[in-house]
Amino acid sequence: KSEVGLLTPTEAAVLGWAVTDGTIQRRAGRFSRLGISQSKTENFQAIRLLVNTLSPGVKEIVSAPRGRTFPSGKTYATLAQHWWYLPASVSRALLAKAGFEDRSSLPQIAASLAGDARRAMLQAFMLAEGTERRAFYNGDPHILSAFQILAALEGYATGKVRPHSTIFSPWATSRSMPLIMEAIMSLV
């Protein structure tokens, strides 16, 4: 039986990617568009499918690799960033449907998602900010709260391990995207 919820699984996954590994741009006080940035090649196919499901023909922009200095003071070379931007009209419609005003809206949005959408957003969060050791890292307390709500509603225990991280013990160590891919393929 399919649940009716705030967002579809595709919409929830795109919003999850945008708030963790992406951007929600504003111009003149209005939302203008959602973007997803990713350097992990294993996630490219799923992101392409997600954004093109919402808006066929979304282009992929690739930036040159660069160096990045981390809080430890060490600088490392990074991989090329791949960016996908949804058109402004699609972005604004998705944000309005979700009730997104700013990141403080995320916990309420997470609590309002039906099961399939909740799992898709949770998986997008983990693929964007999760580690192989099943920890989720994000410095934004609203994103961290939304993650913990999603996990709790799915029956997973979380526990804070550092100020900006939580451990997500039952998450599979595989970085594949079966839930998101299954949700996308059900739409095609």
C-alpha cells in the first residue's frame, strides 16, 4: 500500500541532497534554485536520475579539481565537483510543496514525510554526509535534527559522538543506492 505524504521519494531525495551536498540559492529574498554538488563518482548516476526525473534535461556542470584547507589546517587536493541545478520554477515548487522556509524547517519536513520519502531522504543524507564507519557529519543543527528524526521514524537508533555528528549503527556499509533507485525506477 502506498502512503500519501508531503513529498514523493524523488522530491525528498533531491531536497536531502541539496541541503547536505548542495545549495538552495536565494535572489532578491526569493528562492531561485536548488543545486546538488557531488564528487563521489558512485553517486553520479542516481543524482542524474533524480534531477532528470523532476526536470528532464538538467545539465551537469563539472568544475576543476582544487585544493581545500580543512579545520585541521591541512590542505588536500579534491576531486572535480559535479553540479546539477534544477530550474528556478521546479526548485520553487518543490520548496513550497515541502514548506521549506530555511534550514530550520527541515525537522518538521522530516517528521511529515511518508515512509518511502522518509527513507529516500535518509539515504540521500547518508550518501552525501555519511562515512564508511556509519557516522553522519553535518555542522548544521537543523540538518542533524532532521537526520535523527528520519532515523528514529525508521526505527534506527542514533547517538551523538561529536558536536556535529551522529552514529547510525544499522546503516549498510555498501554505498549503493537501492532505495532511491527503486523509488526512481517505480516512476519510470
